[in-house]
Amino acid sequence: MTGIIGNQWTGVILAAGRGSRMKSRLPKVLHQVCGRELIKYPVELMHQLEINNIIIVVSPENIAAIQQTLGDGFEYVVQYDPKGTGDALERAMPMILGGDHQVLVMNGDVPLLRSQSVEKLCLSHSNKLALMSLLTVSDVIEQELGIIHRDIEGRITHILEAADGPDFESDSFLEANVGVYCFDPKFLGRSINKITSNKSGERYITSLAAIADEDGTEINAENCSKLEELLGVNNRVELSRVEAIERQRILEHWMLEGVTIQDPASVYIDHDVVIGQDSIIFPNTALRGTTQIGEDCQIGPNSLIDNSVIGDRNRIICSHLESSTIESGVTVGPFSHLRPGSHLESNVYIGNYVEVKNTWLAEGSVAGHFSYLGDATIGSDVNIGAGTITCNFDGINKHNTLIEPGAFIGCDTLLVAPVTVGARASTGAGSVVIKDVPESRLVVGVPARIIR
Ligand code: UD1
Ligand code: CA
């Protein structure tokens, strides 16, 4: 992105609507598309255009949740009563007036917009010294949008909202309003209070088109090149439609970056995921949240990876990883579960039916078969026999297990934490270890006792 429209702009995102058509307890703009909240899409788009002065119009009900999602770095303005998009913009006026920034206004519920389209609008607005500009899409057959009306010379005269009784044939192609506008602050200052209420008491931002036309101000418009960019999210059917398009965009992006996705129809990759070259994603796999995958990995089939960092040359088969870190050359699965806080150093091998939680396994350690390793620190080259369990919970508190490098834990060992197994020590099959095992010693029995 060029950034040429950068600092002289203020962004306004309208996000105070009730979102009643979602029929949800969650604010509409916090519903997710490909793992990212709707509100983050216009925010990221503005950041891509280097607009960092951003005002977000929120409601008293959703301000706390939106602030928590977006964090600092924004101005929040509350619209106490959602009386329409025009009213929402008016709430932000005290922060706009008096400045010389041009104003970019975007709806908070249109996630498929591409930054190129908005940048084109901002550039033509600046170049033509326009007072009002807006983005449109042509050839739409759509009921629920604002429809652009032009006079014989092609000048925009007004926008008619579907809710106010369209005067057009429903099967004709129309030019629709996308919900992205540029304004000169002086134009807004003299026009915004001219917006009147419709019959249901709403004041539309789109009424500014007729107000501009009446005072002889020519409205500048640019077209989005892709029809899909205009798709908004007003109900859950639209949410799924938008998700399907965004998901396909993400899959195509990674395939073009050198990732093999064997069956794109069954693979789900969230927006913020990163994948290295020559990795292969097998069917029925979801990569979610902030997951990062290195190069030459094989992930799936049937795997779910949440917020995890996976280095190069790793293999994850039919497993679930949550907030875990894997270095390189590691195998996990089939059918294992890494819960939050698991860290596998290079060349660790986790086989089937192993649950790992808040546990560090150092280089080359092996847990091949049905084990629970929780709150443990495991040194390098440790063998964890089948059926080993770290008994980390005494019913009240959690306790740690330390297994030092080179230890050999025999099958079915119960390690009753807090407990330490010293370097190169061994436990016999079926041991219940309730005391620390000194370095290089062998313990067996229930409870285990030192026999040599
Ligand atoms: C709006 C446009 C329509 C356009 C369409 C594109 C108006 C009147 N109509 O319709 O021309 O084709 O978007 O998707 O603007 N909001 C507030 N406060 C309010 C009402 C809404 O902040 O009082 C916010 C919403 O949270 C939402 C955005 O404004 O993010 C758009 O509101 P919405 O009710 O979804 O407008 P549409 O009916 O989709
Ligand atoms: Ca909408």
C-alpha cells in the first residue's frame, strides 16, 4: 500500500447498530469471519491505508466488549440510541470538526471489502477535491441495500434505502451503496444536521447524497471491481456466505504461497494463521487463531490446531493442539492432545493417546503410547513408557513433576507429584513413585523402593 493518503485522514467506523437481525446476545460486529471479529476488518483496512486516527462509534451495550477486542489506540464515541447511521456519524462530529482531515467512514459489517477499492475512492476524493465520495457496486440484484439514483447526466441525486419502499423492479440490475464514504469536514459540518428522520425515526447517512445534490455539490463515486466486496453481514445466512468467500480467499492465498492443501473443501484456515513453504495440509483440518506453521510440515488429516507455534518439518496426525509450541522434527499423533502450555523441543516423539498439559519435553524425548503428562518438566532423551501418568492433582492443589535427562520411565508408572526422577534413573513397570528417585537409580514396586 502506498500510504499516500495517510496522515491527513480520520477514519470513522460505525458499529453502534443493534444488529437485531443476528438474533444474538453477542454484538454483531464481534461475530467472527474466519476467526476474526467483523469490526477488525475495517480497522485493518484503515491501518493498511495508514490511517491511524480512528474513531469507533459504539453503543453503551457493546462498548466494553469492543474495547476489549480492539484494545487501545482508538477513540470510542457512544451513540446512546441507535437512531441510524447518520445519527451515528453525528456522534463523532465533535472529534472531526475544527480539523482539516478528510473523513473516511465505513460500516462495521462489510468484511470483504478490499483495501484497493477503498484506496481508489480516497485517492479520487483527494485528487478531485471532492466534498463527498462514495463506493458503489453495479449490476446488483439485491433487496436490502441503499440504491444509487442518478440523473440523465449520470450525477448521483440520492440514495433510496430498501427499508423505505423501493420504487424499482426487484429483478432489474441496480447500482448499490457499499457503505464506504469520504467527506470533506466542512461539508459534513454544514450538512449533517440537515439529515431528517424517516418514518421509523432513523436518520440515514445516505440522506447526505440528496443534501449534497440540493446544495449543488457533485458526489464523486468509484466502483468496486468485485461484486462480493459489497456483501454485508446482517443475519447469520449472510455471515455464512461471507465466511465461505473469505475462507476461499485465504486458502487460495496459501496455495499460491507454496502450501499444498489436498482437499480445500475440508480445510479451514483462520485469517491470522501463517504457513511456511512446502507444508502440506491434509483433509479435515482446521488451523485457527494465531497458529503459525513452519516449512515442510505435514498437518492432518483430522487435526485441529489452535493458537500454536509449530516449527519446520513437523508431523501432526489426527490430533488437537491448543496454545502449544513445537520446535522441529517432531511427530504428534495419531489421536493425541496437546493442551495449553505444552512445549516440545526438536525431535520429540508423541505417539497415540497422549495428553500433554503445561509440560516441557526437551530434545529427543519420547512418549509413544497413552500417557498423561501434566505440569511436568521432562529433560532430553527421556523415555516415557506406555501408560505413564503424572499424578499432578491431589484434589486441592496442582504439583509439578521433574524428570531429568536420560531417565527411563517404565510402563504404567504413576509419578505422584511433587516428585523428581533423577538423571538416567529408571522406574520399573507398574511403579507408584511417591518419593524422589536419585540419579541413576532403579525403583520398582508399589510403593516403589530402592532395590540396588
Ligand atoms: C447500510 C446503508 C445502505 C448500504 C448498506 C451496505 C444506511 C442507511 N444504509 O444499510 O445504503 O447499501 O449499509 O451494507 O446507512 N449503525 C450504527 N448506528 C445506528 C445504525 C447502524 O452505528 O444507529 C452501524 C451498524 O452497526 C453497522 C452500520 O452502521 O455497522 C450499518 O448499519 P446497518 O443497519 O447494517 O445498515 P444497512 O441496513 O446494512
Ligand atoms: Ca449492514
